Amino acid sequence: MSTSSYRFRSIVICLYLISVILAGCGKKEWESLFNGENLEGWSVKCIPADRGKAYWTVKEGSIECNSLGDKDHNYVWLATDREFSDFHLKLQFQLFRESGGNSGVQFRSRYDDSDSATHGGWLNGPQADIHGPDPFRTGLIYDETAYVRRWIHPSLPDWKITPEQAPETALNTRLVFYEDDPEAWNSMEIICNGLKVETWVNGNQVTDFDATGILDDELHQVRGSGVSGCIAFQLHSNDELKIRFKEVLIKEL
């Protein structure tokens, strides 16, 4: 092999190795949003009347919301201090039959802490529903944004929904409860890539939704939600809820 050919080959190999290294540097890794010990990195979002109420705590290495025996509260969210745009979120959640309330995982959401009488004290953004009494709702997308407040997948005019209105994929959802098996947890995944949103519950794909023209419209732009924002767990107003979350992992895309 001539000297020039050897040099050329060496340059090609070096360029290839550099490209591999750069590709590895740009690869996103999974990271945990919950340390299993405390709520560092999370903040409670609620109206002043509910501040100081310890609905969200850490118990047995999981995030627990417990409002059993107490309906006297408005919406209370536990939200990440960080915001995310495109991501793959994975988490485990545990349901209890004694809890009739519903919850959900809000994403690309932003809290309005203004004193506005119409929408202050509100977490605007979409939510992947979690509902033990009606499993088919779990993984469907409800939009909590002020002046929207409706199901957007499937598209419905308000909060009301029946199994007949849900996509067929949602009817395949099966949930497990603590009382049946304390060791069993349900899984949820939310994937946001651009304006495409996917949700998976216990390995079953529930949502494959193109939110173009919905999550990027003027109502969402004004409130800074829909495209980027925090991730949050919800305690619904006046609900007696008990639910746990753990293994909250995210990978930015």
C-alpha cells in the first residue's frame, strides 16, 4: 500500500470514529424524575386555600396522593419544576378500589398563578387520563387548558364520554388494583414528538394522535402550553383519591 493510500485510509477511519463518537454524545439517555425518597424537583400547584394540605407525599418509595375522607379541596397538582417539549415518559401507577376518584398525567402544561378570576390558579395543558372505575378512559387525552376543557382524543365537546365514544384501542385497556395484588403495578407511557402524541397503558397502545391545529392553536400559545411545559399528576377537585406513582423515567427526544 502506498503512503498516500495509507494516509487516505487513516483519514477515513478517523472521520468514521469521530462521527460515531459525536453520535454517541448526542444520544439522549433515560433519567429519573423521582428519587424515591422525597419530592425534590417537584412542586405542589393549587389555589391558596389548599396550600399546606399534605395530599402529596412519599410513601414506601413511591409518590402517593391520598385525599380519602376529605372532599373539601379544589384541584391540586404535583408538577415537575422542569419543562419538557419532545420526550418519552414511562411510569408505574398503582390503583386502589377504595378510591373512586380519577387522576391523570398532565404534560406540556403550565400553571397560571395569576389572580385572574376566570383562569388563575389553573394548570393549562393536555392530560393522559387515569380512571379506575372506567378503565377505557385511561390513556385518552383530555385538555385541561382554560376555555378548552374537553376530550381531544377522541374529539368531544366536553368532559362527558361513554365507551361507545372511545376508540377501539381504549376498550382493550386492562388495569390491576392493589387489593387484587399489592405487588402489581400498571404502566403508562407518553410519547410526544412534535405534535404527535402516543399513549400506552400496560403495553396496549391507547392513543396515536396528531394534535396539529389543537395543541398549537392560539388558546394554547397564549397560555404557554400544548407544545412545551411541565409534567404533573392531578388530584381532581372534590375527589377522594388514593393513587401511587413510581419509576418516573423520561428521555428527551
